[in-house]
Amino acid sequence: MPVVDLHHIAIKTADVDATVRFYNEVLGTRTVPRPPFDFPGAWLMMGSTMIHLYGGGAAAGRDGRVPTGGAAVDHVALTAHDFDAMRRVIAAQKLDWRENDIPSAGLWQIFVHDPNRVLIELNFPTGEEPKGSHGPDGTRTYVPGEF
């Protein structure tokens, strides 16, 4: 019985609304119906994978604070499309980001943090990019540990 796909990731957040805006407006997910849990949150969809956001007391740690960052998970990598358009959206939102070009893997990448400091890696297969795409321009090269 092998695993077959990623069903969802769950992110704790102190600001559900800001996190929903980031994922929907910047990354292009969409909000889908969520059961009436007794804590704030949202369910977002991308392809067949979901992102579950939860806030309030359910997101707080033992110290009463909502954690940020990835803890033991370093980053979440997502397949994306239209590098140039994504870079314009991220720049317009004035988000800190880095880019990378991996010719041997046929990938362009953008790294950006969500509002909870979770590092999101966006992978753009170069063979699937729109005709005339420019890709990384070398001005925002990602250096592990720098970002």
C-alpha cells in the first residue's frame, strides 16, 4: 500500500486572513468549503492538494504563542507556471524573494516566505513555460542560508 499523493499541508497562523490573501492572491490557490470547526481557519486548494490553515487557540503552542517558520520542515515546494508573471506579482506585493536557475534540471525557481515565515519554493519546469518567457535574470540569486 504505497502512498500516492500529498493530501494537504497544515499551517498554524496568527493571522488567517493575511495568510489566505497570500496564498490566494500571490500563489493562486482558491478557498474551498471548510467544516465548522470551533477555531478559525481556512481550506485552500491547488490542483488536488489542499492547504489547511488554522488559527486561534488551536494554533498556539504550549507557551501560548503561534509558532512561525518551518521548524523541522525546511520548506514546501510547489510546481508552478509562468515564472515571469509570478515574479511581477511577488514584486508588486513587495515581498522578499530569491530566484534560481537550474539548467541541468530544467527548472526556474522562486523562493518566498508566506506571512508565517514558512519558506515556499516555487518550481517552474522551463519546458512548460509560456513562449517568450525570460525566467531568472540573475539579480536575485538564492544562496542557501542567506534567505
